[in-house]
Amino acid sequence: MELVPLRQEFAPQMHAGGPNDAEVRKLTGTHATFTLEDYEAYIERTLNDPNRYTRAVTEDGKFLGEVVLTINPHNRSAGMRIFLQDGFGKGYGTAAIKHVLDHAFGERDLHRVDLEVYEFNERAIHVYKKLGFREEGRLRDALLWEGEFYDAIVMSILSTDSI
């Protein structure tokens, strides 16, 4: 597994298996589907945003997912998100999150990284807790999916937390 900067060449692979995949859409709470052009534009925006740190999760050059920090330099904080469309159960998500936390706290001198995860995503919640994220609260009924409401769990980790 390698973490590399997001590149335009990944757009077709993102389109083939990202939030256009039903399971990935539910895990990320994404109701929309996206065109190849949408992915190309997203990559271009990401590459030109100094307050974004995005790494593609790859294996043998194949795009498996991405991990993203959206940085608020004024508050020394960032929102984090990750999605994998392949490579589940191999520790790739854990390694990718460790990498961005090292970047956030070491390279960028941030103090806080937070995220939201839906209550049914037990695999992700387990990984976040293992890496030191703490639950801060819930956004009740934040996601309506196929007629059922789900809570979003807000979690964070601080540079001063012991991992």
C-alpha cells in the first residue's frame, strides 16, 4: 500500500468505484452520484487548495480510496474524512489515518482533527477509537437513508492526547 498525492489519472478509477458504489454511498452518506468530469474537477480543486491535504490510497498503482484533511489554519484544526472502495480489512485505512495525523500534528502543527461517522459504520468507529479518537457527541437523525434515520457520531483527537 502506498499513499500518494491525488492525481488526475485516478479519476476514472474513482468514477468506477467511489461514491457511485451503493455501499460506499451509504457509509459516506452520499446521496448523489458523480460523473467522470465531476471527479476531474474535484481533483483539480483539491490540488489547488492550500488548506487541503489529500492522499490517494493505492496498491500497485491502483486507486483504492483517499484520506483528506480540510485544514482551518486559524483554529489549528482540521476535519478528516476517509473512504476506501477496495482493500478492506488489510490495515490500509489505519495506515492512511496514521499518516494524516502525523502530517496534521507534526508538519502542520495542528491541535485538533475531527470527523463524523455514521452509527452503523462499526468497522470505522473501531479504527478511530484504536487510533485515539474520542467520541464528543451525536448529531441525532443526521442521515436519512432508505427511509431510516441514523445518528452521526462526532469524534476528535487532539495533539495533546496520548495515543
